[in-house]
Amino acid sequence: MVASINGDFHHAAVAILVAGVFDGLDGRVARLTGSTSGFGMQLDSLCDMVSFGVAPGLLAYLWALKPYGRYGWLAAFLYVATTALRLARFNAMAEESAGEEPDNHDFVGLPCPAAAGAIATLVMFCHFLGATETVKHIAILLLVYLLSYLMISTHRYLSFKKISIPREKRHQAVAGVILTFVVLGTKPSVTLFAATLCYTVSGPLLDLYQMLQKRKNSPA
């Protein structure tokens, strides 16, 4: 947030991605050390709200939304508000399913770290293209509104937390993971943006595919 206020948008975007890495590690570290607690879950949500709600909203507003006046700050406000709603819904669903085996391990709605990653990688991609200062493009304004909707939608997104890999294919899976990191590391400003963009649209596309399949298999 300090970097955004100072106009150092690229470093602000990188800091959001670093927060995403730590967000993926904190729960695993807590489970490995046996230190999980209700307090930790609430603290994690508050940290997520700042890292993936307030920080990206502030970055988007100062970087690209400010020239649009009311529509700009409303987009930033809506993004922060829907992040809070997304986290509240996630916590409520986690409490309701406590002690039960969930039907699947997908996310309901776009996860807020992914939404924040979409904004951060877009900033990095534009910086790669030479836009080191503030920008103004209607597509960015619409993207923030779209991300706000996707977070509170019922579109399902793959979580990748519970992936069953057959024993005979584990070597191929390890090789695939290594190859993925190599590809992402070639041009992070481009590859990370492409990856987050693909994940962002995967939810609606998956629902559309399932709807077409049901229509195809249903009797006339």
C-alpha cells in the first residue's frame, strides 16, 4: 500500500504476489506444526482482507481507476466489499462443513488471492510493455467490476488442494510441475498474467461446458 501511494506500482504488485505465496504456506505450516486454531483462522481472514482486498483495490484505483472519477472509486470500493463478502462466505461454509467430508474441493467463486493476482499481474504486464506510470483504459475498469462479480458468484474454480495422482504417473507429475515453474520463470510479467487470466475465466467456461453437456445429454 505504501508503494502504491508512492507511485511505485510494479513493486506494489510484486508485494501482493509475495503475500499470495505466504497465504499458500501459512495453513500448511500451521497443520505441520499442530498449531491450528480458531484465532489463527480469523487472523488469516483479516490478513487476506488487507493483502487481497484493500491493497489491490488501492493499487487499482491509484494506478488506473482514478481518472474515471465516481465510476473509478466505486469500482475500487466494490472490489474491497466483495472481497470481504467472499471471505465471510468461505469462513461460513468452512464452519458448516466442519467434521464432514465435502463433496468436492472446488472453490465457490473466484478466490480473492486469484483476483488480487489478476490485478497485480496486469500491472506487471503493463510495466513489461513500457507503462511505468499511471494508465487509463476502460478495459481495466471493466476488469475490476468483473473480478468483483466473480468473487461472489457461484462459479466453481479448481482448488488444486486435493489432487489424486496414480502411483505410476507421479514421476510425470513431478516433471510437469518442474516444467510449469520453468515456463513461469521465463518471463514472469507475461506468463503469470497469462496464467491468472486463464484461471479467472476458467470458472465461467467450466460452467458453460457443463451446461452444454447437460443439454446435449438430456432427452429431446
